[in-house]
Amino acid sequence: MLWWGLPYFAKTSWSEVFDVPGTVPPWKAALFIGLVVAGLYCYTFVMTGAMPGLSHTGALILNVCGSSVSNLLPGGGAVGLAATYSIAQSWGFSAASVTTMAVVTGVWNVLTRVALPIIAVLGLAWGATDLPTAMREAAGAAVLSGTAIVVIFAVAIGTDAGARAMGRAVDRLVRLVRHGHGDTVERALTGMRERTADTVRTGWLQMTLGMVGFFGLYYVLFLLCTETTGIELPFGQLFAAYAIGRLLTAVGVTPGGLGVTETGTAAALVAWGADPAASMAGVVLFSIFTHLMEIPLGAIGWLAWSIMPKASAQELADAETPA
């Protein structure tokens, strides 16, 4: 998808964009990195809202470490989840706390991603901009999938049967990626419904604002990347292309949706009349800072975790002891 699909759907070639990243001046590259770090810090509000007791520094380390693994491996989200468990539990957090955080932040992420195309469609319709059929279909799919997620989540935290079904699904995933540790997580999932409901009730506003800040700053970065490569489109159309890309990041066929995301975004830009080479260069530049940059940031995060103090054996045992 990245090597063949992206230039094919963007109606250009890699040779036309290879030199573009090298034209970005150092001050602008530093600005782009600053926006990425600021966006990741905004996301720490989502994680601290979903796991009381977690510091913003700890949340940032958890995020970049998990993301670096996810961005390196196909289906890396499962391995990233295992890394999140290992790091958080080394600080004394229980499997129950980490499981609740993973479930709640996962739902918040997906809901935000499916909301973006809906917002884009409303904005384009308000501005009387021609709306491609593909964009309307993407928004319709987002409405359906978003509604389904809300219903499933409400059932899971509202009924014991729903909570047990979700608990079994998460437990199977955890046992798949953390060999020999399934029993601990299975016990920790008891009472998950109450913990999840409490987390949503107390942290929903903080998590929502954190998501707005995260995706808002990344949209600013997207605007700057497209401006750097010479794309001239209305903000509404640029936001629609950005929304398509963020929705496609949920596709786990490639690491972090790499290739799929860029192809969808570039195809949308070209469909609205942007120059093909500029479109492809813009999405590649954006991907360099939002996808590839998380790998060295993750390496820094792993290094920071390795030198941070860890919980004692007694503290770990106490964390896993049911209250």
C-alpha cells in the first residue's frame, strides 16, 4: 500500500516527492516535532483520566513506548497493550487498573476517530462544498460504527452479562500476548463493570478535552505540512482529508495503518483538485512526524522507564490483592 498504492491512488510517483522532506528548514522541523510532543502531552490527560494515580510523565512514557511498538509491527496494538501492562505494573498499578484504562481509552479513541468524518461532512455541507460519494459513505459508516460502539459500551458497563462478555474478550487478548499471565488478568477483570462506570463518570470530561487537544494539534500539523508542500485547499476540505486519514489509522492490517492512512488521505486531496505530487508529499511529510517520529520518542521512553524506580515485590503483591 505504501510503495505501490499511495502513488497509484495519488496519481503521481515517488520520484516526485523524494526530495520534499529535505526542503523543510530546521526551524520548521523543530516546530513540527514540538506540535507532536504537545499533542502527545494532551493525550496524557486521556490516560490520567482513565487511570487515577498515573502521573502525566508516566502517561507520556506509557503512550510513546506502546506506540513505538505498535508502529513497528503489523497488529502491533496487541504487543503495545502487553508493553503497557508490563510498564504500568512495574510501577505498582494493578492489572485491574490497566485493563480499565485500556478499555476506556480504546473506546474514546475509536469514538473520536469515527466522529471526525461526521464533523467534516457537516462542515462541508454547511459550506456548500461538493461532497464526494466516498466521503458521504465514510461518514455513514462512521455513524453506524460509532452508534454500535456506544451501544456495546453502554451494555458492557450497564449490565453484568455485558461486562462478563467484554471481560472474556479482553482476557483472551491479554492471554494471547502475555503468555502465562492470563489468570492474573482474569481475576482482575472481576468487577470491571463498576470500575469502568466509575472511570467514565469521573473522567469523561478530562478524557474528552484531552482527545480534542490531541487531534486538534495534529490537525494544525497537517495544515502546516500541506502548506509546506504547496497544497491550496479550503480548511473544510483539508479537515475532511485529515478526518479520513485519522479514521483509517484504526485499520490494523499494517503497523499503525501505515500506507492505508496515507493512501486514503492523498486520494481525498487529489479528488478535491490538489496537485498529486504535492498531495503525496504532504501526507508523507505528515506521516514522518506523526508515525516515524514516535519510534525514536518511544526509544527515549523505554530508556526513561529503565532508569525510573520500580515498585517493590510487596507493593506489586498488594496491587494485585483484591480490595
